Amino acid sequence: MAEDGEDQEQGGEGAARVSAAAAGVLRFSTERDPAAVAAFVRLRVIDPEGAYWRRGIEAASRWRRETGSEVLSVPVAYRSPQDWAKVGSYPLGAWLADQRRYYAAGTLEAERVAELEKLGMVWSVYTEWDGMLAVARSYADVHGHFVPPATAVWEGQPIGTWAKNQRQAARKAAVNAARREAGETGVPSTGELPESRREALEAIDAGWCPVDVEALVGALHQATVENSHLRQKFADGRAVVRVLPGQAPGTR
């Protein structure tokens, strides 16, 4: 027979199974402290999701203290450092993304909404982008440009990775625009940087996204096989590329 306090599942077939420790607390034939019973039931027996929620809040609070950020704008792939005690290696970015989905669906409890808002929760992708744009502006003010290395971190934010992603989206938009202007149809716009966002970044630094010449020339070459020649201006309105039938990109 198991000793009292030993973790052994109790109950017959079809009954909810709990540990021996839980069964002891929930044995109401003996007088128990109501507050202790409520806490035990809430955190260990009935509401493990609530405990996961508390870990998320603790990780979010720690992230704000460590970064000094006034808003809870965390990359989706972010995990807390292992040395953050009880919240080490917590998938904070994914957890916050889940809370945004619940909020958008109207299923996030009002108490939880208020708790997250006290931490500066960013509810929409657009406002999160605006927050990163503010970090980009701050980076440029100090460095005199906005071409950070991919590993750059500024104001607690992975600004280098973010800038790299924006450049990729801007270059994709430029390549796709060239393909459309060359007469290609059905070119998808997925993954393109909207013009309004490109303009916002250009207002910070006009040279924030150097033109990827090879990619643009390659796209034009594919789109103009039947043309005798094509003159195409780049995004900056100055550089001109001429592509001839059968000519490989980058050759003269």
C-alpha cells in the first residue's frame, strides 16, 4: 500500500485520476483549510492551463525587466533564456501569439486581457510593426543609417533580423513589380512589402535596402524571352538594365 503523500493514481475505471497527495487534500471527510484546498485544486488538479498562464505572465514580466521595453512586442520564435529560473526556455513569443488569437476570437477572459495590457501587450501585427519601426528610427538616429547587421539587437529587439526580413520583402516586391511590368500575369503578391511600409523605412534611411541587381535582372530575363530587348528602371529610378534574348543574367 502506498504511503500517504506518495504519487499514486486513485479511482476506479472511468473516474478522474489524481495523485495520492491530491486525494489527501480532497478527502473532505477530514477538515481542511478551504484556501489551501482551493489553491491546490486550481493549480495542480483542475487548472494546469492556469499554471501555464502564470508562467507566461512571469516570463513576459521578466522579458520587460530585462529589455527595458515599454511594450510587449516579442518575436514569435523567441524563447526565454534557460537561466530564467522557473520560466527558463519558455516559448514566450508563441504564447503571446496564442493570446492574440484568443483575443481576436473573443475568447480571452477580460481579466487576462487587463493583465496583459498592464504589461504593454501589442494586440495587432500592424502596431507591432509600428513598434519595430520606432526601434529602427532610434537605431538610425544613433548610427546615422539603417543597415544593421543581421545579429544586431537594439532596445531589446532583434532589429537586425527584422531589417533583413523587411529587405527581403521589399526586394520581392520589386522583382514581382518588374515581372508584372514585363507582361507576366498571375504573379502573386504574397510576401511583398507594402508600399506604405517601404516609404516609412525610406523616410528613416533612403539606402536602407540596397537593390539586389542579380535577382531583379534574373526575373526580367525570365519574363522577356520573346522580347527583342527590355529597358527596366530599378526602384531608385536611376539604374537601367538591358536584357537580350538568350542572355544570361549578369552577363554583357
